[in-house]
Amino acid sequence: MTFSRLEDRRLVTGAGRYVSDWNFPGQLHAAFLRADRAHARIVSINTEAARAMPGVRVVLTAADTAAAGFRSLPCAAPIPGKGGSALLKPERPVLAGDVVRFVGECVACVVAETAIAAQDAVEAIIVEYEDLPVAMTAEAAVAPGAPQLHPGIPGNVAIEFETGDPAAVAAAFEGAAHVVSLDLHNQRVVGSPMEPKGCLARHDASTGDYFVHVCTQGTTGMRAQLVATTGVPDEHVHIVAEDVGGGFGLRFNAYPEYSAIMLAARLAGAPVRWVASRSEVFLSDEHARGVTSRGEVALDAEGHFLAFRFNFLNDMGAYIAPTGPVVAVLSIRACLAGVYRVPAAVANVRLALTNSVPMAAYRGAGRPVISYMIERLVDQAATDLGIDPVELRRRNLIPTAAMPWKTVNGLGYDSGDFPAVLDKALGLSDWNGFSARRAEAGARGMLRGIGIATFIESTGGGASPDEVEARFGDHGEITIHAVSHSHGQSHETAYAELLASVLGLPRERFRLRNGDPGVRLAGNPTGGSRTMHGVGSALRVLADDIIAKGRELAARALEAASADIEFDNGVFRIAGTDRSVSLDALIERHAAGPERVFDTRSSARTGSTFPNGCHVAEVEIDPATGVVSIERYTAVDDAGNLLNPTIVAGQMHGAIVQGAGQVLGEHAIYDLETGQFLTGSFMDYAMPKAVNVHGLTIADHPVPTPTNLLGVKGVGEAGVTGSLPALMNAILAALRPVGVTHFDMPATPARVWGAVGAARAGDGRRFAHA
Amino acid sequence: MSQVSLTVNGKAVSVDVEDRTLLSSVLRENLGLTGTHIGCDTSQCGACTVHLDGRVVKSCTVLAVQAAGSDVMTIEGLAPSHDPSGATLHPVQQAFSECHALQCGFCTPGMIMAVTGLLKDTPDPDEQQIIHGLEGNLCRCTGYVNIVKAVKQAASALRA
Ligand code: FES
Ligand code: FES
């Protein structure tokens, strides 16, 4: 059967509905004035000229948000800090009134009859600033004498986390035969979904209801944050969304602009729409990664790991984004020792505030930070000790028979078969044939390297159960409601296929509605690769609940006891007879009645799962130009059971190439002195293109997890969790023979060319961050 | 203000616009053809790609007044241009769906319009020509793997 998704027809014909595609009668347009400097006191804001411009209806500043009772944007820490310390929360206003703390922070909002008129009026607002000194990197922010960003956050450290057993680690290091350490920088990147964020708000003055159309990964988190910020009661905030053009973590939180647009709609008495330009997206979307780290491993004489010790210093930007601390610490805590049998480990994570865009989730959300640290450290140990990197891993992998495994900080993995995953990847990548390929490349003057990463990640457990609801329409259609919002993950198809297979109905019968303001469900936004184990499990329960209802109706129709009724492939049958009635017929008879007997709400609660994999990358570097070419890439993943392998492969492709993007070029750069953002367009920020990855092989080695009904583990982020370390290990393997000993991402042609030249001149560390 | 008359998806239209108005705004805001997307402000992403007198252009980089008198085709007009009954998709649209060459779909209309143009000029492209042909279009979701596959499949469907 040819592949196609239920969402495809509208999307390939241009009939999708993204935020900027909504229009309402009388709609007005908004534009924001943003700080043009990184740190400054606001002396005055003069909006007089702007208010007098043609078509201008409303101008908002901090005075207006204060009058409306707006509060600081919310933030929280998922676990207590070291010694039980609490997160020091910076006040984050919707519109800055006293101090601006990063270039791009919102200062004023103009509403006018057209978007162009609003933009023109923004340019007529005059702000007088008094510049303050800036702290542009985490290292600079925590240094003695650094400028202080917020009152009450001394030293710009919002919290420090510690996980693991520092005493056990210290003892292990003392008795170690070898100690290997490595400093790494995981550079700041901009997630850049292709749909720029936007918001359209409508206010109904008679009921007090707000309808807020936004790019969202799920309505529950978005609504809660808007309620916390605006003070509008929860029952009056309705999030509306249909198609969302990518998210990757950046569409989870309620950006300050969204609250401002709600207020603007109320004051203007008309729908107000704002759509960010790409320049605004670069200046105001949450950025991600930005972690400086040091890892140490202690080994015995045979190369067995005795302990890991990690220190992470996270650049959090000027404020703490709602999901920022989660991203910074949870993945590190969950997968502290990776796939290895390590008796002791500890990690320390410090969150520093800097004069830059707040940091939060981007595909992987911390998973590619810990996997990158561990897997590069393991390769460094292999190099330093002269042990083959595969052999070193094999010696230390958690054996399959030891599952379920309890990790050193008391958490654990339920299932996995790491040695088999490794073997499969070695076979598919023809690891053993590499030396011949290297020799052939060498004859052409090229540097060829192969790199491996054996990794594990923890998927999101979810803050609440996931509820789903089925509503049966009058024409046989079944509408499924869920919170977790699709922004490319093919939920519409995956949900329908899952229900269709259990209920024995064609998948075309099912429609999906996320973000329907008329249906309030508990549940979690899309994130942490959790939708299929969370919502998927709820759908499985839903299907069983529908079958149970059908069984009662079938028993009545067939005049039999319900205990005697079997259900198979859409048909209820009295066991051992040929007397039957189809689910479809029962739906037709009963679903449309006033009691809507088939309408069902079900839920499930799942915990984290542990997708894992082994990725092997092979690169070729032209030492004359510094260009890195990915020649082969093999990914073997244990994502548990796969529901739709084509969709799964698509998720892997996208995530691997996002990883390749960070490895080869993506880098969000601020000027260290002025705090201006230097990579604010697709001309300056190197997005991956079709040219980047060749010879991709995707394979699976499923070990179903016993922790949910479907045995699925999740697949959204594994590609990037594996590709950062696998690709960089390959690049280092190619560069070591010419004398490069250390190299930090990104491996742009200029940096690689420079590193080769510096190494030949005797400096193997020129392009290391630390 | 200028009055601009043009043909869009086979229909004659006329709009009054400020001289600085972009073709993309006319399509989206004046004509309600929201399948043409805006993904950037520096002519890099290609989400806004349409055909102008049969040539592939980024509609965010053409002033509406420059398009006066021209014939524009947007994503909404592609399937009908292939099958006026509306029953079947254009082979490029079909190939994108069958090859899973779209995830969130935001880049997709622009990709499809660009590929349709590419295949008109280069009916049997090799891998390098496809990669080169996609240089002006960004996709954040698919890693381009299945887009390249879809171009190959569409090329052979169109040659058949
Ligand atoms: S919107 Fe036209 S190229 Fe990006
Ligand atoms: S499918 Fe999402 S950007 Fe291409």
C-alpha cells in the first residue's frame, strides 16, 4: 500500500491553517518595539507621535500591563537545588518598563489597522535608555565583579543542582588507575521552526472570554502560563490551534507577546493579530543548548569505568523560561551514566543569567547535552588509553541480563539490549571495512573519520495523565480530541491508525482535533518524545472502553450474555457461533442518539521510557578547504514497538539532520561587548540544507518496554541525541591524525581549516572553546 | 496607491495596494490565498515560492506592482492546473505525500512549487541537480531525505 498521511492532502494543496492564516472581521494588526540594546535602564518612553499616526488604535507599554494587573511570567525548578535550595526567580515583565536585559526584549506594542501601519508607528516611539554593562556568556556572568542582572540573584546564579554521590565519586577517583578529563562547549543554537510564531486574540466583552490562536505544542501548558501572567481566570482563556509549522520545544511556552496581544484585543475591542518576522523570531524565540561543561572519568587498569564526574554551566539568558530548568537538569539526572555500568557518578549543574534571549527546549532538550558529554568523554578516554573506542564501550555496557537496571543516582532503565544494538550498528555501518575506505580517501588527499555513539535518553513522564476523547458524529465520523498538539509529528495519522487497528474500522473514519476551545482535557503538550507512550496509551484505553460499550450493546442485540461475546477485527460474535454484529453497525444504530452512548473520554498515566541507540557516522574532510562531508550515517535505535515505521524514519531523518546542523554550522552568536545579536537571519545563521547528509541508514532493534500498554518508547529526539556525539567523534577521528587534539562545535569550514593549519603548526587545541 | 491587475490561478484579479506591497502580501491578505507561506524576511526560506509567468519566484521578493499584467500560479492552483476536476493531485504533490516528504507542512507549498519548476527545466535530474535545485528552500522537519526521494519519484511520474 502506498504511504500517505491523513493530514497530507490539505497541507500539499495549501489548505493548512497556521496562525497567520486566520482572519476575522474587523481584525487589527500589532507590532512590537523591541530593545535595541542588551542591558539598559529605561529613562523614558514617548509614544505620543506613534499614537497620532494614521490607523493606530492602541499603544501599550509597561504602564498598561501594570494597570491590567499583569504579573511576572512564571518559572519553576523541577527538583530542589543543591542542599534543598530554591530557584531564585527573576521578575520577567511582558513589556519592559524599568530595565531591558536583552536585545529584542519587548518594550511596547502598537495596534493599527494594517500591519504596515503598526510597524511604522513602532518606529515613531522614542525610548531614552541609560546603558548598563553586559554579561554575555555564562562564564562572564558568574565571574567576580560581573554586572548583576537582577536584584536578589547574587552572582547571576539562579540555582545550582547536584545529582549523584560526590563522596563515592571522590573515593573512586582516588583509587583509579587512569583519569581522563574533557572540556566541551555545546554552543547556543536557534531552533528555527519554519513557521514564525504568531498570535491572534479575540475578546468577547459580554462573556469575558479570550480566544487565543497561537503556535502551540499543547493547550494546557500554554493556557496555564497565560493565566499566570495575565490574571485572566482559566475558564476564560481558550487556546485555539490547528496546523503548527514546527515546534521542537520552542512552541511550548507562552511568549510575553501573547499576553500583550490578549490585552491589546480587549482594549481595542477587536481581534488583534501579530505575526513575527523571521528577524523577530531570531531575537525573541527561546534559544537552546549554550552549555559549558567538564567531564571526568575514572578507570581501572583494564579500562572499566569507576566513576563519572560532570560539571555543567548553563547560559539561561536574561530570564528563566518556564521550561528552562527542566531542560537544564532532568535529562542529566535521568541518564547520568548513559548506557554504562558505572558504580559512582555525580553531576553539578549551575544556571547562569546573561544578557541574551532566555534559553529553553530545542529538540532533545538536554538529552544531547548529556549524551554529547558522555560519548565524547568515552572517546577521549579511548584515545588517551589507546583502547579501541568500540572495545572500550563493549567493556562497560550494561549487560542485557542486568535489566531492569538501577542507575547510580537511584533512577533506572526498564529495558534495553545495548550490546545487540551496538553489534547491529557495527554490522550495518561496515565498521570493519573502514580502514580500507580511509586508505582510499587518503589517496585522494582527504581525511576520513568514523565515530560512534552509544546513548540512552529518557522521555517525558508528563505532569498529568493524558486524557483523550472520542465524539461520534452523525455521519459516521469519529472525532478524537487530545492535548498533545501535532506540529509535524503526524499525530492525525498515528492516532487514527492505532484506533483503526484495534477497532477494526478504516482509519479514514477518524478526525483529530487538538486545540479545540470547546473541549477541555487534562494532558501534556507534545514534548520529550512522549506522545505515543502517553497519548498512545490513552488511545489504547479509549479503544478498549469503546469495545466494552459495544460488547454490552452487542449482547443486547444478539440476546446473549456479554461474557459470551468475543470481539475480533471490528465484529462482535457469540463465541462458537456465527451470530454476530459489527461495531460499525452498532455505531450506526446508537452513536447519534441523544445519549451519545459511544462518546467516550479515557485516560492513561505513563512514566518515562528509555529509548536508546547506537549511531555510527563517517565523515570526509578536505584539509584544503575545511569542508566536512557526511559520507555515511547509520542509526540503530531501540524505540520500543514502532507503530508506523515510515513516520518513525521521518522523525529520525529530521532529528539527525538537526544534529548535523549544529555540528556543521549552526551557531547563535552575540557580540561579547555590545550584546548585539550577530546571527539574526538565515543569511547569518547556517541552517542545514539538502546537501548535508548522504548515505543515511535507519534501522531498529526494538525491545518493547513493559511500562506502557503499547510497548513504545518514543522517537522524536533520539536522532539528535545520537548524532551530536557520533558526528563529532567522527570529525575528531578524522582530525587527530593531523594533530588536532581538541575541537568544539561547530565544524564550519573556516574553523576546521583553521584547526588543521594550527595543528600542523603545533597547536592542536586552537578551536577548543575552553 | 496603485491598482494592480494580474491573473492568479487562471482568474483575473485587480487590487489597490501601496507601492511597497509585496506580491506575497497581495496573495495572502488581499486574495486570501494563504497556501503561500512567509517564513523569513531575507529571501532565504522559499516558503513563499510561486510561479510568475511560468518561472519560479519567491513572492516575498517581488513587488506587487512588478507583477502587474502577469500570470501567477500558487499552490492552490497547482492541482487544478493538472486535473480541472480536482479529483487528483499534481504528481509532485502526490509524490510528496507518498514519500513522506512533509511533516509540519509549512515549507511544503513552497517546496512543491519550486520542485515543479525544477522538473520543468530539468525533467530527469540527478542527485546533485536536485540538491542544487532545493538550495533556495529550507525545511526544518524532514532533513530533506524524503524530499529528495519525492523529487525523483515525481520526475519519473511526470516523464511517464
Ligand atoms: S518568505 Fe520568501 S523566501 Fe522566505
Ligand atoms: S515539513 Fe516542516 S518545515 Fe518542512
